[in-house]
Amino acid sequence: MKNQERVKDILSDFNKTQFQNSLIEWFKKEQRILPWRENQDPYRVWVSEIMLQQTRVDTVIPYFNHFMEKFPDPKSLAEADEQEVLKAWEGLGYYSRARNLQTAVKEVVADYDGVVPDNPKDLGELKGVGPYTKGAILSIAYDTPEPAVDGNVMRVLSRILHVEDDIAKPSTRKVFEQLVRELISEEDPSSFNQGMMELGALICTPKNPSCLLCPIQDQCRAFEQGIETELPVKTSKKKQKKVPYLLLVIENDAGEVLIEQRPSQGLLASLWQYPMVALEDLDHEAAKHWFYGEYGLKIEWGEPVEQIKHVFSHLIWEMEVVIARVVGGQLDHERAQFVTPQEMSAYPFPVSHQKAHKYISQ
DNA sequence: AACGCGTGGTT
DNA sequence: TAACCAAGCGT
């Protein structure tokens, strides 16, 4: 393999034992106390790893604690209602993580008697468990020397070993996995992998790395050359497209509010929202006609009261909030319904739509 | 391979 | 403030 030879070349003059010892000693001393580090329960490790995907530790902590109280083991999560799981995930983002996690946990209960698989093959076949999560569970929960390469690991290693591969490219992850296979401690793969990530989170940060506090400073090629802020190399992504909408807070004479469930696939799947009208090709007047055709309701509304932005990874909704009331017609829409303000709290909403809750009259 | 998929903190 | 970033995965 070409990667094999590169890896060999990169590590030819590198003291692996010193690196392992420095990293693991540092991790054992400096690691943060986190709820998912209380024990090695594979289910807890699994849930934490899913929640932590592209998400900060501080954000995850309260979600994790609540989730574990509500779904303490695979069986309880497998048996739960999907809407209840999404409600527990509300605000955390990337909601397919929650649905995939439940799908996978059901499989673990059905096929593995509720025991999280401890081998790469079975684990990697579970929905939502990719190369990183697989390695994280195997090393942290089962003390197996498998690589767990995330953004931290690529940043840390790109600096220590001076690797200039573009970490935005999928193929680059495989280079770092090979490097970790060579470097990982067989005695304590858990502390090794977690140590790499902890170092990336606390010391070897993207913007202003604290090299003077780094346990690997002696061995870091980037620090030696003063180029630590030049690494890793990462090509930038294109910026999000803006899409204008009206967001309609609609009440009927009974004081109920119109909400609808989003499709079960795609963006914010299965979450609930206020009706939205895309404004790309419509003015406000045409929007009313469109709404009547779509929902069967005649409504009146005033001037927009607020603009709410919803920034996604790849697009931005710019929503004008309009307060409306029903003046005629009959609701005729597959996924929409009127609910009382009290009932709203049982439905999972994206954060942007939660911001419109305050316009309900109670 | 490239893109779709959330949200909040930092700079 | 807009851009960047955070313990990625599915398609």
C-alpha cells in the first residue's frame, strides 16, 4: 500500500514509546471529570460518542445526564417512542443521530441480547456507528487497540508529525488511522485515544494552542519549526445559501395553534414546526393564496414582528414571523394539526421554531 | 467524493 | 460580524 510506506516514512525517526508514555501520563493527570467517564459501560460510551459528534462537551453534558436517566440501558431506549427520543434530543441538532441510535439499539437488543458488540465487524454494521465511533467504543469500553480518529486526532497528529494532507478530504482520515495503528498503546488504548482527543480539546486547540503546556512539546515537529498554527491544512467549504420564509403563528377561535410535522427524511426529520411559506418566488399576497391552497384555511395577518435566522451547516433560513388568525376554511393537510398551547411542550421543535413560542397568546 | 445534516461558542 | 469550529455519518 502507498499509505503504508508513507506512514513508515513519517514515523521513521519518531520515538513512539516516549510519545505514548508522555500522553498517557498527562491524560491520567489532567483529564476532565465527565459523566461518561464514570465507568466503562459500553452503552454509556456509545451514547456519549454519538452526542459528541460535531458537538461540544459543555453542550452534551446536560443532555447526556438527562438521556441516561430517561433511557438508562439499551432495552429502555429500544422500547421508547421515537418522538420521546427526539424530544430528549431537542436542541442538540443532527437529529438523525438520535433516530439512528435508536435503530441500532433495537438491533442490539434483538440480535445481541442487549449487549453492545465488542468486535469491529458487528459494531461497525450498526446504524450511525462509523469508523470513529466504532474505534471509540472498542478502545474506551473494551480496551481494544483500535484507532478512533476524529478532528482532534487529525489536528494533533498533523502538528506533532508535520503531516500536510488536507484533513477536509475523506481519504486523509485513513492516513491518520494507519498512523494511530502504529502509535497506539497496546497496554492502555483507552487512555491513548482519549488522551489524543483531550490534548486536542485542552492544549492543541485550533486557534491558539498552548504549546508551552503541552506534554508532547519535545516531540512536536510543528512546534519545533514554529508552524503549529499553519497546521492542519484544511480547505474551506462554500458558504450557506440564504432562503427567505414566512413563519406563521396561526391561532383559531378555540385558542389553538397550528403546527405540522416535518417529513420523516431529510432536514430536521420528524420534528415539528410552525407552517412556513417559502418566499423565493412569492410576495406576501401570493403567499396567502398559496397557503389557502395548501392548508385549506383562510387567514389574516399583520406586519412581520421579528426575523428569526436558522443557520444550518449548508443553508440559512431567514424567517419573518407573522401572527395570523383563522377567518375561514377547513384545515385540510396531511401533517398539520391544531394543538393547545399546553400540548406544545410534548412535541420536539428545532431551536429556531422554539423562538416563535413566545407569540402564542396562552 | 461531495454533499446533506443543527446548534452554539469564539474570534 | 461573518467565518470558523466542535469526540462524524449516511448517501
